[in-house]
Amino acid sequence: MEKRNLYLNNTPAEEAVKIYRKALEECVGVSYETIPVTEALNRVTKSAVYAKYCSPLYNSAAMDGVAVKAEITNLASEREPVELVIGENCQLIDTGDPIRPPCNAVIMAEDLVETPDPSRFRILASASPWQHVRPIGEDIVAGEMILPGGHRIRPVDIGVLIAGGVQKVEVVRRPLVAVIPTGSEIIEPGREPREGEIIESNSRMFENMVTEQEGLPFRLPPVPDDYGLLRQAILTAVREHDMVLVNAGSSAGMEDYTVHVLRELGQVIIHGVAIKPGKPVILAVVDGKPVIGLPGYPVSAFIGFQNFVIPVLDLYLGSNRQPAGRTEAVLSRRLISSLKYKEYVRVKIGKVDGKLIAAPLARGAGAAMSLVRADGFCVIDQNREGMEAGETVQVELFRSLSEIEHTVMVIGSHDLLLDVLSDLMPNLHPHMFLSSTHVGSMGGLMALRRGETHVAPIHLLDQKTGIYNRSYLEELFHEPVLLIKGVKRIQGLIVKKGNPLNIRGISDLPGRRYVNRQRGAGTRILFDYLLGENGLTPAQIDGYTHEASTHMAVAALVGSDGADAGMGIQSAAKAMDLDFLPIGAEEYDFALYPKALELPHIQAFLDVLKSQAFRMKLKEMGGYDTTGTGEQILIHGL
Amino acid sequence: MEKRNLYLNNTPAEEAVKIYRKALEECVGVSYETIPVTEALNRVTKSAVYAKYCSPLYNSAAMDGVAVKAEITNLASEREPVELVIGENCQLIDTGDPIRPPCNAVIMAEDLVETPDPSRFRILASASPWQHVRPIGEDIVAGEMILPGGHRIRPVDIGVLIAGGVQKVEVVRRPLVAVIPTGSEIIEPGREPREGEIIESNSRMFENMVTEQEGLPFRLPPVPDDYGLLRQAILTAVREHDMVLVNAGSSAGMEDYTVHVLRELGQVIIHGVAIKPGKPVILAVVDGKPVIGLPGYPVSAFIGFQNFVIPVLDLYLGSNRQPAGRTEAVLSRRLISSLKYKEYVRVKIGKVDGKLIAAPLARGAGAAMSLVRADGFCVIDQNREGMEAGETVQVELFRSLSEIEHTVMVIGSHDLLLDVLSDLMPNLHPHMFLSSTHVGSMGGLMALRRGETHVAPIHLLDQKTGIYNRSYLEELFHEPVLLIKGVKRIQGLIVKKGNPLNIRGISDLPGRRYVNRQRGAGTRILFDYLLGENGLTPAQIDGYTHEASTHMAVAALVGSDGADAGMGIQSAAKAMDLDFLPIGAEEYDFALYPKALELPHIQAFLDVLKSQAFRMKLKEMGGYDTTGTGEQILIHGL
């Protein structure tokens, strides 16, 4: 009876996992490989993936109809229709066709009144500039982050990556898992077992469990109960795979050699765990690879796999493999919907103040990126006219709730550094995420006040004092609120490469085609301030009402000759290879409520903000000053 | 502008799906293919799969230790130990080794007192017959249903199928889905798009959505906007695939040829749906195959796929593709657990009276079938001594909640016809299931009273009147309860093929090895009644305390020479190729509360019970009389 190992340990399951993962710390980790995007379903990105091209790549028709120069329609009315002649003052276009200068607007087919001459139409109302035109980069802007690191790739992500010109992607490599069936009594399927024989079946279950967990299983030939053969099989398996499962022989019977072989070849960390069924589990390390011995009873084998193999696979995969599902959330703002349609509204979900908030995203059909950014769909039934803010809605989730609950919600002004933060978060703090929505500085502060966001990034200039951000918080909030210093960033005019129109500053803008930012954007407030300083009025600026909603969108429009100049940040100009005329430094900071500091993911956010990796990346992008980044100023404190 | 189709319909989404599925009714349906079990992960079974072999195939040791004939240990005590000598009166065995006559018990290694002679041990207590012995078929009985039809195959199912000797399985065939990208403006990935060009990306999203939905996608080469080329592409695609997706060109622009081509080639059922985004959808039929035109905007394309492609894939796949997850449920009975272990208890989940009930299953580690039958795990933490009946517990689900909520819970006496009902349910009533747990007739009535089951199958003989079932319901219940007549079935003695011991009836049993059913089983009550009628007592029956818990387990024991005779039903004897001596007909009926009739799945159950398919199958099995099956008798009615 010498070979019996009567005395198994009885280590609690969680503790056994902890000890084992600690022992594997040095030798096991996530590795990566580059694969075609088209084969990347369910794979997890290594790091942020950026768009190569804009989508659309040019200003394009958002409707079927005709393209016109809006100005020629200015006088159209029911009394005095304007006549359009195809090929003369308008062009027939379908959705998606390019809109080229001098055309800058689309009139829908439905609004064209036919005449006896098929090439002539009448219109009864004027068209406004840029109506029904999808501006270049509306969906995806070249250089924009499409996916953050640590992201599980879904069908919709594959579509957007391809549309953005990305063909290959670096993803987490799948671990190769050897499964070795052992035992002199086991036989392969195919013939009727005799007394004393068992058809080997656990390895078939393991293979498929490994597949479900996203490893690559390799079932090796069965090994009889023979010390030497088992030793050889384990040695070979360890050489060629990332991880080895041995089944069974993990207990303390006469012929349970596994533990002895593993003691000879490497180190047995745990033998026996306090779990039922499933006690006789061996957790070992051989040549820096995990080797796990699992018991032979099917239920014990299954439970052993769930408790001990999956946590080790996690070391290789580093991913959060939780399924999505459905959830209830509180609607952040009123949604109006037509009785004509069942409507799918993409929403961002965030947990703020302990409750799940669903914040509706852009509703356009073209915005593939809104699918990538969305956390789920909220469906408005056809027979409803809409839903009120505060109403509880059902959301079909695209991400797991656990991921959503560990996500810092950022709503406010846009800056490319938000992409950097979002990419760094899960790298520096596993299972912590950042998700940002761009609604301008004022929009961010409103969202913060309504409890819809953890953090509002802002750059709001007090036109009286010339000081950024503080006075806005003092005026808009009456309770304590924190201002976390972000960065000083250079704002300026983005102009074409080589500055062919020789624009020197704001005063050169009249007569040029400008692209503005949307109302409430800090950049627009700064532009208004600078207009005043230069003695100009909005009416003098051609394109003052032509709005783009991000710095990158402004840069993309200038780059595609949709405008001659726009205001924005240096990194956007640099990303689109355009020239940049610095006008001044502004302060881009973060507003949040003090109690948010209690959340671990907010702490992670502050940590990333102060990290070396973040500073390095901003330095590389250019146009930022990180002196004082992360400092906290309490407004309305006691 | 002749080619414009300005006027799309605005059919509500659900109605459009209904109309389209109706149009496809004749030509589209589920088909099947036979594949190796090892490749069957996530595939859905066509019909019930039955075990070919028992598991274990022989009586085997459940522990490491020695095998003995229990009788020789009868006098062992601390004062007068019995000496065991290996090779003489005991054999050294490991878990899983066969236990052959005359041995009929295992003594654990821990209970052996060593002596100076390594081949001799002392024991200080007697061993009872069959202790630590896993009887043949304890886990799987040959002929037993392993999986019902319509079941999604999981890793654990693959293990059990292989263990039960099944190597191939008939499963639902995956539909071949062609994806045709169209448009003169689209280009393939690989070069920078010029103005007016778009990198085609929707088809890459569709491919992967089809994969996620378990179809097999085939992306075909892009087709320019040309009527003839598009016509040819669709014709070819329809010939070689089960379903075709055309993207885009589904709207009403000048170059949106799809609807015209489809009108020529087949029938356009719907053009335009009341959904936003996603209105311009075409649902057509060409040569009996569904052809769906989806809009080009990515978000519309995505929503169109979700709303219209998935319901058509469902016609091919016929499956319920809901994910599992976690749920809370009320524990049906007290669970005692050791502080030494974290324990995983397999449970059945059922929705009875609007609340989810978790009923614990067998706790042995060897019972792989209990994993297959379980709906989930309930975990008892190591630091808890157990949980009380009525306590709310967390359950990790193996099946989707929606499936569980449409499942008829059947707890009570075992009969093979329950497997037949379980197999027929989802076939005759899609998405309705039946799940049965075998605890004997009295156990079933107790579960019914505790609200843990919808239906209790019983065959309880009133020994005074000779009438089945009625008097038990009258005595045990005080509120109205329904008795649904099931079948009359022949009970008898199961003996070896050819009846070598020439057993003629109950009176021949003394001196033979009998295998009994567990306490509370109707068959055991009948046996006790017959013993009395024959003037015999339990003490005269060798093996009266040797219990098996199903008819099939009794038959398996007789078949493997673990016993000479046992009482059971004819179909079990037939399934194991044994002889059967009829003793009498008994009534196997179903008890349930009247309010259960309100549930659609209970109605489905009654419908299946009365179906032609059910009668035919029982006739084929033999030993049943279905006169009056489905008749209802109300007990304690007003």
C-alpha cells in the first residue's frame, strides 16, 4: 500500500485558487497575436484600435434626391417656386453619393414637384446649407479610436473596423490546452466495453469546456496507469502546450500516479480542496506551465474544471467573459418617438449613485460607431409616442452588466485624451473601463447635475475674468463639487496643409468658409470670445451655423475641403495632417461630485490621469501641458 | 426617375415578420443531419437520444479499499475484530474496480487497521451488503433517454453521450446563408478609398451575426448596381444556399434594383417596415427560399438583421437560443452541508405557483446524468452548515430561464413513458418541455403538496379495496385535486433471459436474490401486498433491503447478475432483453391541482398525453393499455 496518498489537503477552494495563481504569476500571462479582422469574432483586443480612414470619406447625400447649392434656393416659396434643372443647377443623387462644391445641400425626392420635362423640378421651400448631407467623418474620423484595448470583438465591431480601413488586429492569443485521459480501465469509443472497462468520456467534456472558455483544446491519446508512460506524456504535453489537464488519477488510490509524477517533474502546489464533489484536485506547475489533475467522477471533473481550470485560463485570456443580457434602467432624458415606427434607440448605461441610467445616443442610421459605443438598445414600441425622463426602461445589453458597473461614465467636452484614458484604464486597472459621450462642456455639467455621469470634462472660459471652469461650477452648483485639474491644451485654427489661404488668425476669417462647433462647446464659447475681441460678429462668418461635434470632425471637414478653417486642438490637426495656428492655451478639467471618489473605478480613473503612461502618450501627441494634472479643487466646500 | 420606388410600405415590424413567416411556411423548415457526438457542441438534437450501454457497466467500487462478502464481517467489533487477508477473504480495489460475486461490499481504506503483515488487515465494525458499491447503471441505464429532442448539446452532454456508448447524433442542420454585397460605390478592403467609394463592411458584420446565430455564412463577391448582374447573383445564390441576404439597394433610389429583381424572380412579400432606423427592408421569396434585402446604413442593417433575419433563421433552426445565467429560487427542502467543504448541489428548477423552486438532485459525484438533468447548481459556502427549506438561494443556471418557465415539472413515480412524454413535448408543442425527477409515488404527492411540482405520477394500491390512487388523494389532500388517468401497465417479475432459475411467481422468491425498489415506490407497495397474499414476510426475501430507484435500474441489476429477480414493468425488461412474468395490471396516473390547468405547458402536457403519437409509441414498447388515458377525476370537488 506504499503508493497510497491517503492524506489529501482540504484547502478551501478560493484559497487554493489564490495560492495557485500566485504560484503561476511569474510564468503565466496574457500574450498576443495579429489576425485578420474578418476572423476576429469574440477575440479580445490587445490595445486601442484606431481608424485609418474617415467614414464617410467625403460629404455625401443622406437622402435620395438632388444636390444643390443651398443659396440658389433662398427665395423658393409656394407662390414663387424655384426651378431646378438637372445638370444645370442641381444633380440627381442617391443616398451615399458624394456632394461636391459648389453643392452643399440635398433636397429630398419627396420635396421635388415634377414637371412635364423629366429633367426639371420645382421646389416650394428653400434648402438650408448642409441639410441632408452627411459630413465627412460623421460616423468614423480617421485617427479616432474605434475600439479600446481589452475589448471583446462583436460582429458590429468587425463592420466598423473594416469600414475604418483596419484589416488586421492584435488580439489575445488563445492558450493551447492539452487534455490527457489516463487509466488502464478506459477504452476509446467504438466497441462495447467489457466488465472492468469504462468508455473514456471526461476528456470529451473537457475539450468542449475549453472551447466554450475560448481556449484551444488538444485531446491527447489515453495513457494507461504506468508511472513511466504518464511521466513521458506529461513532459511532452507541457512542451507543446500552454496548460495540461490530467484526468483522472488525481486521488490517493494505488494507481493514482499523477501526484507522484508531478512531484518529480515540477511542483505540486495543492493536492486536495475543500469542495464537494471534487475534493481530489491537483494543482501543479511543471516547466512554468500549469498542470491540473482532475478527479475521474464526471461531476467532480466538471466542478473541478469550473473552479480551477477557468481561473487559470483567465490568466492567459485576461478577459471578462460575462454574457450580456437585459436590464432595467432609468431613462436620463425624454425620448420622443413617432407612432409610425417601432424605434430602436442606442443607449449608454452607467451606474451612478447606485442606479442604472440609460442615456440615449445619436439616433442616425448611418452612425455605425454609435453601435460600437452603445451599451445596448432601448426599444420604443410603435404604439408609444415616447418615454419620459426618469421612466424605467428595458435595455437589451451589448456588454455585460458587470463591465458596465465598473465603467467610469464621462459626459461632456470632447478631447482625444479621453480615448487615451479609455485605452489605458483596463490596462492599468484590469476590469475597469471608461466610456465617454461628447455633448460639449455645458451639456456635461447638466448631465452631472442630473446624476447621469460620474465625470464631466469641461473647458469653459469666464469671459469676464479669463479664468477657466471655476466660476461655472460656482454658479451652476450649490453643493460641494470637485474640480480635478486636467491639462492645458493649445487651441487654435485648423487650416489646410501649407495654409494655402494664408490665414493668420480670427481676423482673417471673413470671406473664408468656417466650420463651427455645436452650441455649448467650450471651443465655441472661446471662438465667440475671440470674435468679440477682434470686433467681429457671427453674421460675418460664413459657416458660423455649420456645426461639427468633435475636434476630429472639424479637422476632417477642413481636410476634405468642406471648410477652409475651424477651431480645435493641435492633436486633431496633427492626426489629420493639417496645419495648426495656435491661439492660446485653455484649461481642460474634470468636474465630479466628491462622493464619486468612493468608487474604485473613479480611483482608478484618477490614478490613470496621474500615470506616467498617460503623460508619455500626451507628450507624443503634442499640444498638451500636464503640469498639475490630477490636482483637486473643492468648490462650495465647508 | 422611373426606377424610383418612392412608396415603401410601413408595415409594423411584428406584423411583417408574421406575414413573412406565413409565406415561408410551406417551403422553409427544420432539417437534420447526423454528425459525430464529439463535434456536436451547441447543436440541437432532432429527437430523444438513448443510452446504448449502462454506466457503470458493472457493479463497481465507489471508494478505494477492499471488496468483501458482507456476511463474513457480521460479527466484527472493536472487541473482536475480523481479520481480512488479501486474496483469501478480500481483494484490494481502487475506486471504479469491478465488484464480483461473492463480494458485495467495499470497506474503505480508512477503516482498515494495518497489521505487521502487509496483506492482512483488521476491521472493527461490520459492513452492510452493497455499501460503497456503485450498482450497474447507477448513472446511466442502457435504453434510458440521455437527451430529449430539441435539446442544445453542452460539454457535459457530450461526456454522457460518449459514456453511454453513443457516437453519432442527429441534429438540426445549420442553414447556409449567402450574403451578397451590392453597389457600384463599394470597394473591397485593401486599398485607400477614393471620393465616391466606400469600403464594403456590412457583409462582414452580417457574416459574423449569422455565425453567432448558428447559421453558416457565405459572403459572395460584391455585385455592382446593374440589374442583370444582380439578377444573376441572386439566382445563383438561391440555388446554392438556404437563404440570401442582399445589401444594400433595398430602398427606393434610382439604383435600388433589388426590389425589381426580386419581383421578377419571385415574390416580394414586404417592402418597407415601421421600424426606425431600418425602414427600407425587403422580405421576398425566390424559388422557395427567403431572400431579404437590408438597408445600407450600418445601424439600419444591424436592426434589420435582428428583426427579420433572426426570425427566419429560427424557422431553419427551430431552437430556443436563449442564454443561461443566474437566478434566485426558493429551496424546496432542507440541505445539510459540511463545514469542511464548499458544496455544489445540482438542482431542478421549476416555476410553480408563480415562484421558482429549486429542488436538490442526487449528490453523488459519479452521477453524470444528474448534471445532464440538472437545471443548475446551487452553491453552499464552506462556512455554512446548510440551508433551510423555503430559503432563497442563488442558482447558476444550465438552461435558460425562459425554457425553465415553459417546463412541466413532474416529480413522482418513474415510468419509461415519462421519457416518451418529454421527447414528444417540444415536438408537438415547440418551446414547451417536460422534466421529471423520480422519487416514488408518495414522494411525488408530498412534492405536489409542498408546491414543488406541477404533476405527480403515482401508482398507489389501496390494499383494502384493491383500487389504485383515489383513496390516497382523498386522504392526503383536503382541497380539490385532479386525478388524470394515465395508463394501465403490466407489473411483473423481471428475471434472466430464458428464466434459468424457473421462477414462476412471488412464492418462488425465497432462496433467490431479489432486488427491491425504494420505500414509497408504488412497485414496492404492490410487492408488499403480494408478499402478504402469498403468506410471506420481508425477512424471507434475500435482498429485500437491496434497493434500486428505477425500473430500469432493477432490470440492469438482473441483467448483470446482481440479482435473480426484481419487480418492474414489461418495457424495462424488454429494453434490457430479459424475461418478464406478468403479475397484474396497475394504474399509473397523474395527480395535479386544478389551477395548474391554466398554464399553457400543462395544457400541452395533457394534449401530448392524448396524442396519437404517444399511443403509438406505447404500443410499440408493449405492456401498456391506454384506454381512458387523459380522463379527469376531480377529488374533493364542490
